Amino acid sequence: MTLPDSELPRTEDEWRVRLSPAEFRVLREHGTEPAWTGEYVDTKTPGMYRCRACGAELYPSDTKFDSHCGWPSFDDAIPGAIREIEDNSLGMRRTEIRCARCDSHLGHVFRGEGFTPKDTRHCVNSLSIRLDPSNP
Ligand SMILES: [Zn+2]
């Protein structure tokens, strides 16, 4: 389910045909899905969350926690899977997170909120990820 490097889109037009309009808006145009609407907000199913655009492994399900913020939240990621970018849009200082493999937008990362011992919250759009359930 991971897209081979040779098939990774190189242009936004190539992405557009691979993704649904809603996925394209979030992953490639840095959109945000409305709070509480994503399919993974309350998901507890074990497995691996992968990038919905390229299939790269991003978040093991045991890093997911209940933040009650309306989006799936994770306190850690697969090492090297995430790229952080300073984002000063909307008059806020935030840190955007993208898939390190295909540069698709995932959400934002916040630190110092005290939700978990790791003190980190990756606030991720459900549209940016796909759960690969593990075999029980
Ligand atoms: Zn990706």
C-alpha cells in the first residue's frame, strides 16, 4: 500500500487525479478539515497510521491519545517520517507537519500542553492519514 518511489506524483496535477477533492484540499493545499468530522477522531483500533497520499508509515496507533480537540492526536511519530515547518499564517505562530516522503500536509504539532508524558501533540487531519489495521 506504499506508493513506490517511481509512482510518486511530481506535480500538483498528478496529485489531483490521485486524490479526492477533499483529500487534495487538505494534503496538497494545506487545508484543515472541520473539527469532529474526521473518521479517525475517536478511533481506538490498533494498527499503523500511514500517509494517505503516499502510504508512508507515520504514527503507530499506540501514540494516539484523546485530546478532545476534534482531530486525531498523536504524541510521537515514526522517526524521520515527519517534517516540521514554521507556519506564521492566520496571525499565529505554529509548526506545520508534513509527510517527509511526499511533502503532503498533515496538520500541526504543539508542545508544552501537558497532555501526555511526551508533552507533544501532533494534531492531524483524518483526511491526511489512513489506518492500516494490524491483524489481531
Ligand atoms: Zn506521504
